[in-house]
Amino acid sequence: MNVSFRPTGPAPEPPLPRGTFTPERMADLASGLEKTIATIKRWGIAVAGESRLPKTAKLLRNVASTRSFPKSQAELERIAHAASDAQELILVRGMLPPEPLDSTVEVLRRATGGTLGVTRHEAYQAQSELWVGAALSCTGVRLGVLTRPEGPSPDYVVWNGTMEYAIEVKRIAGNSSVRRRVSDAASQTRNSRYHGGALYVDLTDWLPSDVTLRFASGPPDLETPQVPIARRIDQLRKEIFDDQTSRIRQRRVNLFAVTAFARFIHWDLTDLSQLHLSRYIAPLWFWDSVRDRYHRARWLAELLHSGASNIGLHDPGAHEIRFQSDGS
């Protein structure tokens, strides 16, 4: 059995704070996060006053009240993580179904934990999963979750006409976990009820920290992240696609596509009143032909890009990354 999330249209409601943030705009993020916390509590999830989310909202309120950012880089990093987390969780509130679902309750509960900025924690894995669902809901696609899954199951199900597709979200922290994560995703999307599946990978923790959180003079650099992102996507690709045979590997044939994404925070040292938050999204699909399977694979790969574009949260420099193998 599955349950569809309510459609949210082209943008979440209320409007999601986005763009470049000044100290005063931290109040918008704090207000939105406080509403998200209230929603989480209405779902029956306890949120302790000294846990990550309330402390994040308090930090943002303090910045807004002083109308200035601190000079300490350590403090600026905490504020950057707070703003990024708040922005993501505000979006999540807009995609939640009217009534609590057991599977989603559990993910929300995990997302309330952790420590601000310590992103290699299960709380941030849960947050990535929720953010993907929220962004997908902004495409207008029919999106759902399984309410009583049996055995390995995907995080989300999407429909294209009468066909169901599985989507699994993973947050990868380093090279050593790549094979296991891809194998798990293939297993979780491998079911005869699905016409195919896609793996969405959060690269944020896998990228160098000085790439994802930059203090530099001038506007955000759109070129620097592309090389390390391409290198990591190629590692993912090689776990799915066999270059020697020019075919998808036998145990991966249900994975039609991979979409990699990462959060980027940029602080302009020439004007510390400006905090830039963006998401880089790079789709990759494994079927290249005029047949229906190609179009569905590309559609799956580009869904997240479409959703993030609708709400203005992706880096305008993001683009597909293609490799020599044609996947035929």
C-alpha cells in the first residue's frame, strides 16, 4: 500500500526564504523553522528545547536582533549551517501530508537530532531524504511513500502515467562507502512493481569542506565545484555501468539514473552582510536511445533538478555530467 503526498504546486506555501541573506533576513528563516518545529510536534514527535532545531532557530533570531553577522569565522560557519538547515526544513514542511504517516514520522524524528553543522550524522541523512521529497513534490509529480513496506523498499515512489518508479536517497561520506550505498540502493529499488528506479546522492559530506563552505572575495564561484563533483559522480557511475561491456551491471539494471546534489554556502569576504546559499544538481542517466526507456531514465534523472529550479534553490551553473559510454 502507498500513500501520495499532497500536491504543492510550483512553489511551497508559505513562500520559502531563498536567495542572498542579510542579517535581518535571518528572522524569516527563524520564523519558518519555528513553524516547522510546531508541525513536527503536532505529528507527535518530541522536540527538546535544547536540541538542534530549537537552538538553530534561536541562533538565527539572535543574528536578526543584532542586525549584523559576527566577525569570527567559526561563528559564521555555525550561522551558515543554521541558515541552510532552516531553509531545507522550511521546504519540508510544505510537502508533508495532512495526516502523520508512520514511515515519515520516523524519518522526521531522526531529522530532529544531531548537532548543528556535524553533518555526518543520521539526522542529516534523514534531512537529505526529506529535502529530496520536498523538492520532488514541487515538480507536480505524483509522489508517495510505502506505508507497510515488506523487505527492502525505496524512500519514495513516483508515477509516470500508470508506471511506478522507485527513488532511493543516500548521503555518502567517503570513498569506502560508495559500493555499499549503491548496492543498498539497487536492492531497495529492485521490485517487480517498479518499472525502474533512480538513486539520488547527497555529495555534501563527500566533497572537501572548503568547496562546500567557502569564504572568498567576490560572488560565488560556479566553476570550482564541477571537477570534484564530476570525479565523485564517475565513481558512482562505475558502480552501476560497466565500461568494458557498455552495459549496466547485472545487479544494477533497475537503476535507470543517478542524480547527485550538494549544498554550497558562500560568504563574500568583501561584504560579510551577504550570505549565499545554493544547491548544485547534476543528473546522469544510463539509457541513450530514442526508445521510451531513455526518456523515462532522463525524466527520473532530471526530476530533482526540476523541483529545485521551481523554487529557486539550485545553482544556475549546475548542468548534466555526461561520460563517453552511451549506456546502450
